[in-house]
Amino acid sequence: ANKLSLALTLIPSGVNFDADENDPVKLLIVLAATDSTSHIEAISQLAKLFDNEKDIQAILTAKTTQDILSVIARY
């Protein structure tokens, strides 16, 4: 069955997109929705995550995939 999917890519050294205060980008998120509304709650939860500097730092310094998943699971 098709379901909402999310991919997170961590880039420790970062990538510049010429976006001034947002560079370098160290986290890339790809969200794959199955319809026109299923992604709305996921985006809301991602916004809450990205508003929490402590959790973002936990993701950026995570040693394992499980460490990252543990942070994301709180949302």
C-alpha cells in the first residue's frame, strides 16, 4: 500500500545554496505524499521539530540512525 514517506539526509559539512543566513544547509528533507492532503500533518510536525534547536543539534550530532529516529519519534 502507498503511504506517506519521509527521507532525511544529513550532510555534516553542509551545502551552500546562496541563502545567506540559511547556509550551510546540513539537513535535507524529502516528503513523498500519497494524495493532496496527507502531508499536511507531517509538515506541521517537521516545523515543530525545526523550531527546537536542541533536537536539531541532537540530529546533527547523532552517531547512529537510531539516535536520529529517536528524536524524530517525539514528533
